[in-house]
Amino acid sequence: MSRVLGLFLCLTMLQACVSVRSNHGYVLERDQPELVAEIGLDTKESVLAKYGEPSLIGTFNRDSWYYLNSADSARAFFRPSTQRRTVVAFYFDDEGTVLETDEYNLDDGEDLQLVSRATPTRGKELNFWEQLLGNVGQLPGGLGAQGQAPR
């Protein structure tokens, strides 16, 4: 009986090591001629009809549309890693006609280091025990000295 229980526990723990793969975004098949946007002929409406809503629209230039696709994988509790990323960018002129298209992949990206500074605040820093036991023995704010609510 203990061998069966041990085998069951081992199999249950092995499931945590299974890798999880996920795809995000819309895969644009640029090798299909009917889906390729023609520069100078296609407009925002035709790109919208072919590809659907863009993943991102430029913040400062509303005439830049981006279609993103990425494939990630993760194993157990480790941080996921990006296996593949594709960004197809459409740039439009003032009339809404396709001016240029670009395609970017994972090699074109850059790693950004975020600043992890914290703004100091005034007041007392509480340790774990002070936070846990800080309110023990204190009366609620609405009760008077005798433990009765004011009338």
C-alpha cells in the first residue's frame, strides 16, 4: 500500500515539472499574397478587414499600427521565457494609405532595466511582530473608556 501511495505522490509531483507553452496575439502569414498589404494601395480600412484590430496603436503617432505575436514557455515555478516574438508594423500617411510596413522579431528587441528605487516615507518602520501584534489589546475607535458605545 505504501508503494502505491509513494508512486502516486511521485507522479503528482512530476506534473509540476510539465512545461506550459502559450501563444499570444495574431499570427500574420506574410507569405500569403492575399494578406500582404500593398504600399500605396491599401488603406486603414483594408488593413483592418484583412488583419482585424491592431494589437497596439502608436501613442504619439496614431498612424502607426502594430500587430504583435509571441510564444512563451514556462516550467514549474520558474519565470516564463519568450521563445518567439513577431511585430508587424503598418505606417499610414495622412490620408490613411499604407506608407510602409516593417517586421520585427525577438532579435530586434532590447532589454530594459527598470529602476527599483522607492520613495522614503516619514514615520516609524514596523517590523513583522509589531505589525502582527500592533492592535492586540486596543479598543475599537467608537468605544469609550468603559467599553460601551457613546450615547
